[in-house]
Amino acid sequence: MLETTPQFDLAQLPLILAGPILRRVEPESVTVWLALQSPCQVRLRVIPSDLSAPSRSQPILTGTAQTIALGKSLHVVAVTARADRSETLVSEVLYAYDLSFTRNVDDGSGPVLSLQQALRSPEFPAVSVSYFSHGLPTFSLPPSDLNRLRIFHGSCRKVYDKGIDALPIVDRVIAETANQPLDRPHHLFLRGTKFMEMKWQIRCCGEFSSWPPSCLVDRSRWQLMLKR
């Protein structure tokens, strides 16, 4: 039987419950994962990060995707941006990505929210996902010289455990090297037990749903996601 906890006051939480997480990067495509508290169409734009206002620059990659419901108030999406022209991403260059969210409403599309609007709420009025003044998350491709490749590796990150969280170490390293594509971390591998990860995720579905435990997850969609 799934464990349950008292309901959260969703009005105090932002639209984005988890993420954005940079899931996969290739020269021709970038995928970002998020968990939201309501269904949305999500738009992803990848842009150069060497500009004072990258959000106004011409995107290199673009893409949209619709969220998938795992619970009444838990909707996930992996949105992929692809090149619409010959230009692709290259190593040793810093890139930023921006997201926008169009809420799904009964009579069509609702208001469009920016990334900063989707990150903030009455309980969390100031949330940052960037190391730069433009406020956007950034990344760089692995270097062409693999001797310069920087990899961080860990096991389970159990956020409900009593141990010391080591992930802030990665945060500090990125903060110190954020504007250096060759020196900032390029890959993060968390190779923990998938069963424990899945159990925690299912518990989260329960916490963000008012359905009975047997109906928390659409089993066919969950199994499909695990196979991807």
C-alpha cells in the first residue's frame, strides 16, 4: 500500500514543482524535463548566452510539448528543442535556454507564463535557476578534447534522508566556473537504486493528488515513461 501524507496547499506553490532539469544535449537537440502542478503546453528555446539579454535573441533550437498527467496535480513533460535551420550547437560555447508555459483551460489556451513566473509563488517569491544576471539556466556541450571533460558521479540522492547532501558541492563548482565552458561540469551521473527513486516519485504523486491510492498513477503511461 502506498504511503500518503497530508495535502499541500497548492496555492502556495509555484507552477513548477520540480525542474527544469537538462535531460539530454546533442548538437541538434536539447531536452529539458519538468514537473508541473497543472497541465500546460511547454515551449523551449535554446539561445546563445554571451549576450546581455539572451531572451530577446534569435533561438538556435526550438520545440514544444504537452505535459502528461500522472496525478490530478502532477503533470510531467520532457520537451525537446531542435534546429529549424542548418545551425547547430558546438562545444566550448556557453548556451542558455528559456521556457514558457501556456496553461490548458476548458475553453482553449490560457495565459502564457514566463520561466520566472512559473518558478515563483507566495511561498517562494524569489527563486533563481541561473548563475547570470539574465536569469536563465545555462549549459555547454562536452569539449572536443575529452581530456577536458568534467564528470560528477554519485549514488542515490534521497531528499528525505538524514545524511549530508553532497549536491551543493556541484552547485559551488558550477558557480565558480559558470562562464567557462571548458571548466564547468559537463555531465552529472546519479547511479542510485531505481526502485527507491520510483517509490519516492510515486509517493510524490500521492501528495499532489486527491485521488485514492489505487488511482494515483495511470499505470500504462507510467510504464511507457519507464521504457523511454
